[in-house]
Amino acid sequence: MYLALPAANYQPSDYLPIVIQFGLALAFVAFAMIVSHLLGPKRTSQVKNESFECGIESVGNARTPISVKYFLTAIVFVLFDVEVIFMYPWAVNFRALGRAGFIEMLVFMALLLAGFFYIIKKGILRWNEEPSRQTFAAAPMLENRPAQVAKAA
């Protein structure tokens, strides 16, 4: 059984504010590009005409190794960015959720802060110094010596 929803009588004039805002946004972008082209410096050189990407010069082999720290930083960013997605619905329904919703969000934020402090303690965000061996390994590496293997067992 379908619930009957009241028929919405939208007129084309109801969409006029959205069309005006979209038009103003396009006009602002076009205006900014034209003004920067007219008033900007016109000096060119061989260095300025070369492609430039992320501070890495485009010479040499493209298969140079990249530090793992870049990937770790990206993963940490994604993890903490997803947290914001969970916070938007909570913020919208803040009054309706009451005290229980507030306590649940406090627990959620406490868990996120615990994870953040764990990341700081492990040294993942340190760029100037080498992380300790224990940062990425749960146990020290054992060589294939019989005495060490017997001692570890």
C-alpha cells in the first residue's frame, strides 16, 4: 500500500533563485579569469613554460621510490575526514537526539581522539626524524639463528 503524498505544485519561478545564484557564480568565475588575464604579468621564460607537479621536477625516471610517509599521511587524512561525514547528520539533528545522542557523539569523539593520540605516539606524523624500529613492527626481527629461535619459543 502506497502512502499518498500531497502533490507539490512547483512553478518554474520557484527555481529562479537557484538559477540566479548559478548565473552569478559563473559570472564571478568569468570575471575573475578575465581580470587576472588582463592585469596579470605577461613575463614568460623557459622555466615558467615547463610543467611542474607537486614540487617534483619532470626529469629522470618516473619510477623513483616515494616515501611511505606520503601514503600514511593520506590514509590518516581519509580516516579523519570520514569522521566529519558522521558528524553532519548529528549536527543537523542535535536537538532531536537529546542527551543520549550527545553522549554517543562524545564516545565517538573520544575514540577518534584515542586513535589520533595513538598515531602521534607511534610517530607517523614525524617527518624530520626516522621512526623507531618498533613503530612499524610489533616484535623485533629475529634472524635465523637457532639460539634466538629457541629463546623466542
